[in-house]
Amino acid sequence: MKQNNGKMKQNNKIDLFLDSGAFSAWTQKTTIDIEEYIAFIKKYEKDLTIYANLDVIGLGGKQPNKLTADKTLENQRIMEDAGLSPVPCFHYGEPFSYLEYYVENYPYIALGVAGNIGTKLMKWMDKCFGEFICDKEGYPKTKVHGFAVTSISLMTRYPWYSVDSTSWVVTGRLGSIYIPRRSNGKWVYDDNSWKIAVSNKSPSMKDKDAHITTLPEEKRQLCLQYIEEKGYKLGKSRFRMVRQDRPLKDNERWAEKKPKGKDAWRKLEVIQEAGVSNTYQLRDEMNILYFLDLEKSMPKWPWKFTAYKQNGLRQLKF
């Protein structure tokens, strides 16, 4: 924010990382035309901080392989020949020689995980960072972006330069918020943080230790303390049954799906005090703040990858 003649003027300049949307296109069984993608970038390039290559995922099998790696590299060169500088992307399942090439030739690369690979993910990332991305001292030789890195344990384990994730919004829409642990009078942001259900429509309200209202009192008070310190409230609502054709007031919303029949009755939520228990936008805000604080708590990039000894990583078979 900047002050101008006694008034606050908002600085709307933000950093934008453009993803090609290749993974979404793959899941929806559609394609993205590279010439259209190039034209789009050139049209809005002045507004973009950085943009990704048009990577290829579904080619010659369900998971990326040498065919997808070749096609992705081909697209990289097509975009570069068009005068662009996209971030190259390396996927799980592709030969590591491509990752080695990107690390040695580009200042910024991306790692992508196509589909669900479960427990193999950390082993794969250990090999990526331990054998190719980081030097003998464990420091990254290039900036690395993690596509869809949603796990806090993965965010804090590897020296990413940037990641993208929708977990903050998905968690909020499902009725929960992230809350850091409290240790020695400070909030600790790590993979031991809590994900607490707070929605007053959550089915977990009936389960012990599964909702903020059913937590042990000491833990519940810690959660309330964090919520209040961030400038938010838990919120209050009351519920009642009304005819489903009743028009809603500004502080009212339906608390269940629409029943059949015009004369049916439906549960109504009346918001008495807005808070994280009854307003998903406020849960979204709190989860954004959590990840911003998580980022602040991490060491300044580039930091050392120390999860495994480098010599041990050299022995990994994959």
C-alpha cells in the first residue's frame, strides 16, 4: 500500500506464474495448441513474472516416459525459437538424463508429478534433489518450482524456490483450517501442524478429537488463541427448519441440499457472528495466512538439502 495525499493507494502489481494447464488438459482428454499458447503468452507477457513450458504428459502410456520427455523438450525449443523463455518441466517417470540437462542449462526448472504415485513420490524427489539438482554440499544449483506440491512435509523437506498448491482452498471448503503447533511461546510451522475442522456443518462435530468443539480443552484453547491472534473469530450460528421456498436474508444460508417438492422444509443457518465456523471465505483467508507464515519461517533460499547424506543418495536405485 502507498500513501497519496492522505489516502491509501493500493499497489496492484503481483507476481504471476503461468502454468500451461497441460495436466488439466490431460485429465480432461483434450489438447492445448502450442501456437495458441505462445500467442497467449506474447499477448500478456508484460503481466507475467514467469511462465511454464507446454509440457506433454499422456503420450505412449499413462505416465510420462521418454516419449513425453522428447515431446516436452521439443515444445521447449519451439517456444524458445518464438522468442520466449519458458521454465522447462521434468516429470516423474521420465529419464533422469532430461533433468540433468535442465539443471545444467536453465536457471529455473519445474518438477511435475502426473497422477497418483503414492509412497514413491518422496523417494523420487530425494533422487531428483540429491543426485541432480543439488551440489555436493547439498545446495540447489538452479531454482526449482514444484507443481502441485500440496504436502507440508514435501514443502519443508526440499529447497524449493517456489511451489503451487490448492490445498489451502480445498481444506477451507471442506471446513478446516491449518493451525501451527505452539512451542516455547511461539507458533511452529512444520509438517506437525494441525488441520482442524471448524465448520459448524462438519460431520466430524460428532466425533471426539475430530472437531474444534470436541478437542481436549487445552488444545481447543490453543486453536482459539491462534484464530484470535490472526484477527478472526470462531463465529456463531443458529439453525432452524423453514419452508424451502422462503427468500433468504443477507445473514442466512441453506444448511442442507434442496429437498424435493415446493412445500418441503429445509434447514436454515442464521449467521449471528461471522467467523471461520460459518464463512468459507474467512477459512480461505486464514489458510492463506498460514502458508505465508510457513514461507516466512523457512530458511532463505538457497538452503541446504540435508534430509539424507549425499553419499547415501548416490546409492539410491530407482
